[in-house]
Amino acid sequence: MTADIISFPIPSKAKEIPKDMEEFFVDLPLGFRSEHCEPSRLALEWSVEALAFRSGVSLEAIRRVELGNELRRVTMQALAFALEAEGLIFFPGHPPLRSDDCRGATPDPRTRGDYHLIE
């Protein structure tokens, strides 16, 4: 008895995001705010050092964010991206939310031209 391999067609995805859409998403305001940082980190049972490692943000910058300071957009985006990769989502004025089937909309900050300015 031989087994036949059955292949199902996979719908093709767009190969590339159109430039105008990419620029649209870059300019959207982040849902992540400074008040989200510490509760998110604690919910994931991460130390400040662990968040710094996963986000590329310095320990000092994370401490400043947790004291309520808003930093450069690229820095806030890097923090949001690292936390959203663990299933957290952010809405201004609400505590961090956990979702098993939803990932945040923050684009990867490493694609930004100002990534070298991360704090």
C-alpha cells in the first residue's frame, strides 16, 4: 500500500507591503505608554535586565519609562514590540491585556532609519 501525498493550495499573500501603507503604519500613534511598561514586565515575570535584553533598550531608559517619562518613539516602539511578541496588547488608558490569538500592531523597530537612536 502506498500513501498519496495530498497538497492543498495555499492562498498567496502579498509579497510586499505597498510603500504608502508602510508609511501609514509607521505614523500611527503607539498604544503603548509609559504606564504600561512596569505592569507588562511584571506580568511576564521579567526583570528590567530581561526587558533590556529582549528590546535592545538600555536599563536606564527602561527605568525612566517606568518613572513615567515618554522617550523617543523608536525606544517606545522597541519596548512595545518586545512585549507584544509575548502576547500583550496595549490601548491607551487601559492596563496591558493578554491575548493568545492576537499580536500587537507595532512594527519591528529595527526597520526604522532612526533605530541607531534607541535609548
